[in-house]
Amino acid sequence: LETLKTLSKVLTGDKPDAILYEPKSGEVWSFNARAKSITVYEAKTGKVLVESIALEGKPELAVADADANRVYVNLEDKSEVAVIDLKEHKVVAHWPIAPGTSPTGLAVGTTLHLLIIGCGNSKMVLMDSTNGKVVSSIECGEGVDGADYDPALHLAFVPGGGSGTVTI
């Protein structure tokens, strides 16, 4: 932080598009879009723990729920969420997000066991994070490219960048 010089570099799969730090495990996860894979590192040292976890689609964004031992990643080109075991570093499920398609935004409400998925077809999908069941979906603005969740207020947010709206 004093010099802002690069101390080290770590290799990822092709075209990393998202990154996740999971504090309980001390791991950094790189989601590699073109390689359709995940690379896992030790945060303190940069040591590669898992060179490649294969995915069946293009990862866009990911969230973790350490208490559930899960990482969830939306696969934009498959219109599904891949579920990864946090400790074993293995894909354990694929959950379709219909009626949503092309998921770009993803957030998690850990205490509610809820995934908030912003979709390219202008939908916000709410999914049970314990079993992958879609519990609700609503229309939202065009150009969705994010999602967030406020645990204190129990509110989900999906911005529609193309329409200049936020659905709550």
C-alpha cells in the first residue's frame, strides 16, 4: 500500500470476469468466462489451491454462503445457477432460473436462504438457496447487470441500466 507496486501476480483461466473473496476460508475465487472455469487461491499467499473447477457455462457473477458451505455462480449462457461445495471445490448442482434467462446479477440473503438473480430478459428471480426452487419472479427494467441485498431491511435491488430504473 505504501508504494502501490505489484508484489505478485497469479494466473487465472481465460478471461476472468468476476472475483470473490470468501473470508471464512480465506480464499479468492476467480470466475473465468471464456474458460468456463473457476480458479481458487489462498488469499494471503496467492498460492493456487485449485487450478480449474470446470463449469458447463459462462460464469458471470458469484456469491458465497459460508454457513451453507456453498458458492453460487450464475451461468449467463445456460440460464442457470451452478452450486459449488466451498470446501470440496466441486460443482454439486445446476439450478435452472426460468422464467429468467441470461442471469447477470446475483446477490444472496443468507439468513433468508434466498438468491436474488437479475436477468437479461428484464426479470428479477428469487430462488431458495437450499434447493434451487424459484419462489418468485417479477418484471424489472431493461439492461439488468447487477443485484444486491440489504440484510437489515430485507430488500433486494436489481438495477435496470438500460431503462434507468431500480426494482426493489
